[in-house]
Amino acid sequence: MVCGGDYDVAWSGQTSNPECNHSATLHSVDNNPLVLQPLGGGQVFGGRGSGQTTLQDVPAGNYFVVATSTCRWTITLTPRS
């Protein structure tokens, strides 16, 4: 269960290849309301890459992440105070 509000999102990707691609989105389990928010991504060059974004007004509820990646990756969501 995620509390409603704003969240800072930090992502990182690592690869032993010259480059890789990464993208992720946040989806509501309940689909009420349907929530689909990007969590960041892009191309990672030189072995490592990272980025940050902010999610605003996320409704309280249950969520899952859909990620497409050719990298090893992590995503961290931190509630904003």
C-alpha cells in the first residue's frame, strides 16, 4: 500500500555492454483511478547511468512497476515531505 502524495523517483542502470536501454512505469493494481506514470529511463552509455524525476499527486493505493530493460537496474521511490 502506497500513501498518497508526491514522490521523488531515482533510477539507475548498469551494464557491461557499451550501452543499454531502460524504462519503467507505475501502474495501479486497482485501476481506480487508472494510474500510469513514467518512472524514468533512457539509454545508458559507458556502463552506468541514472536519473531523477518527481511523481505528483499519486493517489493512495496498491501499485506495481512495469520495466523494460537490457540493464541491471534499480528504482527508488521516496515520499516527499
